[in-house]
Amino acid sequence: MTQFPSTMKAIMLEKAEDNFTFKMHEIAVPERKECQLLIRVEYVGLNPVDGKLAKKGFPEWQYPHVPGLDAVGTVVDAPVGVSPNIGDRVMWHADLSQQGMLSEYVAVPNFAVSKMPQDLDSATAASLPCAGMTALFALDKLQIKEGDMLLIEAGAGAVGQFAIQFAKQRGATVVTTASKKHHAYLKKIGADETFDYHDKNLLKKFKVALCNGQFDAILDSIGGDNTIRNIELLRFCGRIACLNGIPEIPNELLFRKAPVINIVSLGGAWLTRSLCAQQRMSFMGNLLMDSVNNGAIKAPKIIPIEFDAQAVTQALHKQLDGGIFGKQIVKVAR
């Protein structure tokens, strides 16, 4: 029988607040339940949602709480006959209502993980789940097909980078917004047109690029007033996928445009206890890893972060400040 330590290190949040801080704790290694894998965590990917939750908390959390939703690790204990099993490296996006992944060991349902290709770099794999799955869910909801004119906001973000590449695979013409310094890179990975979101003449330039036409679909990653502006940019019965909820939309605009409005939420797969949705995330994980491994998709730049409470605190505050070009990845295993 494999022996494990009885305790482990974990980075934890003692209270959700605007000026949040994390502390390192020594806690018990979790016990694996039926249909769960015990995994030794190697890398954890940080996401904007981690910072937002650290500020606002979550109703089902018990404190102190371990943050982190995206991770890669090696299975060290598993039920007999399941796959993946002991020795396999796996990647997953975790249940946000439970304790998170910034600890040395975690217990995760076996059906929610994706087995990693043997030659895929672990840090790269940890950059894929949240951003990559969000992009795929959004494109599926938008029903992107060949010939669609698609606007992707915040193309330089990790979600935007994945969405640009997968949308081009589906045959869309991709327009995106980003800081000017990132335009060359975004065109390199597939964007057809790039615009500076600071440009005061942005709407006029959209009209020129569209020959006074309108977008078939928009990936709305900002929310708020931007969502209302984006619905104005849609053709009649155009599709919009919202990553940050929807504001109050004027009835006149809804009547005039009749938009198809979609909400994108990875967390809902766990919160609704939808086994099918959780398994679908596992399938998406396989697609993401295979696409990166065979060179069809380029993963974001890796920004290494130490497994240290202060380093993670600073990283997530920086994440909330915006402007990060790449994925912050915490190396947990020594």
C-alpha cells in the first residue's frame, strides 16, 4: 500500500476582502472518496476569477479557503480499474465551491480530469483549462461557422488568444481588440483585423472594416456598458456570448436587434452537479492538450510564480489590475 504524508502545505485565504492576502498553512492531506483520485499537484494556473473570488468570496466557502481552479498533477492513489490511474499525469478545472488546488495534494473526481499526452509540458498544460475551455464553450454557444464575422474583445487575454485560434479553425473572419503592442502577435496567431480598444474612433473603424455591415457574433468578455454597445454592433438576430453576466438592456434595443444572448459559465457545470457537463470539460481538456501538442494551437506565454503565499497574493492583485500578457503558473511540486 502506498504511503502518503499525513499533512501538506496549502496556500489559504482567511477572509475575502478587497485587499486580500494569502497565508501558508499546514493542513491534513485529503482522503480520497469513491470515484476520486488523490493527486500530487505539480502546477496551478492562476486566473482572473481567482482574484475576483478572493475579493468577494463565495457562499459555499468555508474559511480558511484554498484558492485555485486549474491544475496539473500526478495520480498517486485511485480506485481499482479506473482511468486515469496511479502514475498518470492529469489536467483539470476544479469545482469552485470546494477547496481549491493551491496545495500539495488534492482529491478530484476521476471523470473530471484529462489524461495528459506523455510529451506535453506540465506548466503549459496548467495554462489551458479555464481560458481554453471558456473560449471553446463561447464559440460553441455562438455556433461559429465558416464565413462568420466575429468580434473577440480583449484578444490579448488568454481566453481571447484561444478564441482567435479556434475561431479561425472554424473558418470565421476574426476581428479583435487589444493594446497596440499586441497587434502583431494576434495577427500572427490568426486575427484578421486588430483594433486598439483605447481608440476614440473605434466604432467608426469597425464600420469601415465591416464595409458598414455588422458582426454575426461577438465574444463579450468585458460586460457592463460594453455589452450594450456590442449588441448595437450585431446584425439582426446576431449572437453574443457574455463572460461577465449581462447588464440591464433597453427593451427598444432588444426589440430592434433580437439578439441571441448566451451566458458562458464553467462553474455552472459543478454548481448544477451536471455529470455530463463535467465530462464535457474533460473532453475539452483533451482537445486543448492535443491541439497544443500537435502545434495546431499556441498556448499563452508562461509567467512562473513561486509556491509562496506572498508571491501568489501579488500575482492575483496584478491579475486584477489587468495588462498581463500570458498565464501566471504556480509551481507547487519541488
